[in-house]
Amino acid sequence: MGVRVWVPREGQIVDDIPAEDASKDLVFRNDSPTHNDVVETVLPRDAAAWETLRDEALACRRCALHTQRKQVVFGVGSPSSDWLIVGEAPGAEEDRRGEPFVGPAGQLLDAMLHSIGLDREHVYIANVLKCRPPGNRDPEPDEVATCSGYLDRQIDIIRPRIILAVGRFAAQHLLGTDRSIGALRGQVWPYARTGASLVVTYHPSYLLRKPGDKAKAWHDLCLARDAYRKQVAGVSAEA
């Protein structure tokens, strides 16, 4: 059908997409375990600070979003990982289950990560907002200003080498810009707080609506993977 499927061997990162296939539709196939039972099983670098931050977020009443939430969605995965995935805000299913990126968008994100040899158990996934905006509307500026300090402190503790910003709101917040996602994709940005490499890509929900852009997302993933390899190589060279 003219659709190529790239799937890595277990624990390995796949090579770049061949140039002749760059314009073809991309299908991310997810052979990794389901994420329903994924919990934080690895301690962060500063476990005490992490637990304090988590307790503070779970009890937060700083904005009106707390009045309608079912759960605070703090994050999921390994807080000692070199990889941090940042989205916008919880949706209805995330609010119900207390975990970011579940449902169809979460399944696609899992498949995207798996395509470069990763899974949600070995990255950390969080959102800019920890509570669901009513009706899944866009976050309000005051909500972002009030809540984003939790994400900033998560990043300070995790100290990731690579941040993958998925979607416009996450990218604009992390980079402190109002530029479009199209203008932010395709290059590696320095994250000002920690010096981590930051790569922007489309939100999985957008890709479900616009599957023709999955090939662009694949290139974003390859860019993030290569930026991470350079980070690791740089650290090794300095050692």
C-alpha cells in the first residue's frame, strides 16, 4: 500500500528514514507493553525534593481548575531519565486515570517513542498543566503562569539531556515564544533553564487528525535522537 513501517529491534534505536521514503506516509507500530501499569519505579536524582514537589502538586488549589478535576496528573515514567516528554494539559481520560497521554493519543505517543527504541517506562512524561481545562479547551495564560512552576521544578530535578515538546503550547512555554509550531520544528533549541537540548514536534492528537504529517514527526524524532547522541558523546569526551 506504499506505507513503510519502521520498527526497532528491542532496546535499539532505528536508523534514519531513507531519503527516498521521506515523503511517504509513516505508520508508527507499537509493539511495546501497554502503559496501563506503568508507575514511577525509579527514584529521581533528588528523591526528597521530588516527593515534596509531588505532594505539593497533588494538593494544589492555586487556580480554579482544581474545582473540576478528578485527579492531578503529575507525570509518569522514570524521573531519572535523560528524556523528558512535555505535553500541554490532561484530557478527560487523563483526568480520570491520573496519567498523561492515555487513550488514542497516548497509544500513538507510545508508538512514536518505540520507533526510536524508547518506551514510557524509561522516559518521563509530564504536561505544562497538571489539571484538565474544562471541555479540553486551550489553557488560559493565567493558568499556565500559575501551574508551570511545577513543570519547571520537575525539569530542575530530572535534569534531562533531551526535552521533546509535543504540541504548540508546550513548545511555546518551554521556549518562551509565540512562534508557530511550524517555525519551531526542524532544529535543536537550547532549553534556557538547564542547557538541555529541546526538539519540537506535533502533538499526537494532531497527528491522529492529520496523519499525513507523521513523516514530519518521524524526522523530529530522529532529530531528537541525534541530539541526544551528541549530548552523550559530548559528556563522554569530557570524561
